[in-house]
Amino acid sequence: MLYVNLELDRASCLNRFRDVYQALRWEPENLSNIDIWNLRGKSVPMDKLAPKLIRRAAKKDYTAVVIDPIYKIITGDENSADQMARFCNQFDLVCTELGCAVIYCHHHSKGAQGGKKSMDRASGSGVFARDPDALLDLIELETTDALMNQEINKALCRACLEWIKIRAPSLEDGLSQDDMCNYRIMTEYCGNKLPKAEYEALGRHLDDAEKTVRLRTAWRIEGTLREFPRFAPVNTWFDYPVHIMDDSGALGDIQPTDEKPDWQKKKKPPEDTWKEKENLLRQNFGLCDEENTGRVKLAELSESMGKARNTVKDYVKRLSKEFKLENGIVIKL
């Protein structure tokens, strides 16, 4: 494969490759199969790059040529259909002459993209939607506080369990399946069973794990294929420098942001909005109530929900048949 790097300098590009290999825990055994042509600061229009690329790759027998990104080499007005058709013909020329696939990266048009089909999100002429044989589109998803709290809980539980397996395997027998799903129970258990120095080291490890989750972004991959049926959207988390499949299905219900102005958007009924808030309170109350006492401090619940105390008080009033507030304690009825 030939990777034509137009955007990163050589050092940054090599560093990115190294980071990806390390994140995937792959040994770079087949690195010799990847050639990198660094052209940052040396790029030329595609009609001049194509002959050079063909001469350079003629005897290499590449299976694919990746050009990243194409805005560096576009010739003409990207909104002009006839000019972009001539531009895209250069990719066909490379494919024909080298007998390989050409993969190129293009950017979205400005504004939110959720209201568009995946093939209509590319900036410029509609040629970019019709020319490729396979079009893969990535769009960022907006996560909710409740979802991120779930992901943090899972990450901290997983980190605690991994720590126990490595440092004190015998302690794993004292945990039930339910315990392993509640990070507060897990951390309290570790605090009671581990030596002080070990527990403090675990605390630092958990802080790092939480920071990692908070830095993640959510993405959806959609596609249009010329000769095959459309595939179902694929949801991923971007945990630098790689995308990780969302196997839990947590991202499946998120709708991408629409480009319509606020006055045109369909707003959720107040009942649906309050249901989300009520479920947020119930969920976090359960996480904080480690010993099933039915009592949680308002301050602790506020921290867990990521909401101001007065906001949590409003939620409790809304659910007055399930909860009540007495002297700074939220009580489950």
C-alpha cells in the first residue's frame, strides 16, 4: 500500500503510525508493506500528481493507494460538477494504470450534517457522492451526561477488576457479578482489602481511566456501496488514536445533530424530557446507594449526576412519590 501523506509532517506521520500500532497492540511485522510518500509543503494539483504517482508506483504492485486529504490537491472549483468530474477522472487513471484501488479522504460541508444522507455530506459538487464505488462517512454523535456516567462506571469497574487480577487475584472470589458492575462497591472493596499504598496507586489508576473516558468522542460510520446492499450504521468510540466498536449498543439511539435552525427542529415533548431526567435520578441513586439503605446524601447524588444541588432538588420534587429530601439526605420511599 502507498500512503500519500499531504497533511502531516514526516515526524508527526510516523508518530501517528507508531501510536496506532501500540494502541492496537500489534507487532509491526508487516510494516514493510506500507510505503509513505510525505508531500506536506510539496503538494501539486492532482493532474500533475497523477503522472508522478503512476511513475513512482509502476513497479511496486500496490493493492491500494491512499491520498489523504484531497483538498490539498483539488484542481478547479469544488462546487463545479464538470471541473470535479475531470478531477475525479485522475483517480480512475491511477486505478487503471496501476491496477489497484484508490482511497481518498474528503471533508464535510459546513454546518451540522445529521439531516442529510451520508452520500450528501461531502463538501462541494455532487460528483463526490456519485463517483466513488464505496463511500464511507463518519459523523460525530453528541453524548449525554447519563451515557458518559454509564461509560465511566464501566471503565472504573473494569480497571478495578484488572487491578485485582494482577495485584491480588485471591480477592476476586469475594465479588459478585452485581458488585463488579458498581464502581463505588468495587472501590470500597479494594479500600478494605488492599494495603494502603496499593489502594492509593489504584486511585491514581482510576483517575487516569476516568480522564480517558471523558476525552472519548462518539462516531457513526455510514456508507453507500455501488455494487452491494447498504450496510447497517456502525457506532464507535474514538479513543485516541483508534476507533473502538461500541459493542454494548449504547450509541445506537443517538440521533446526529440536524442542520435545521432551532425553530424548525422537532422538539421533544416535555414528558419525554422529564422521563430522561427522572431516569437519570433513579440510575444515579442506585449507584450511590451502595448498601441499599435507601438513603443518599444530596451532595453525593449531585456529584454523581453532574448537576447542581438545586437541580437535583427539582428532580426529587418531580418524583415526590418515589423520593423525598430531609436534612440534605435523599430518601427513597
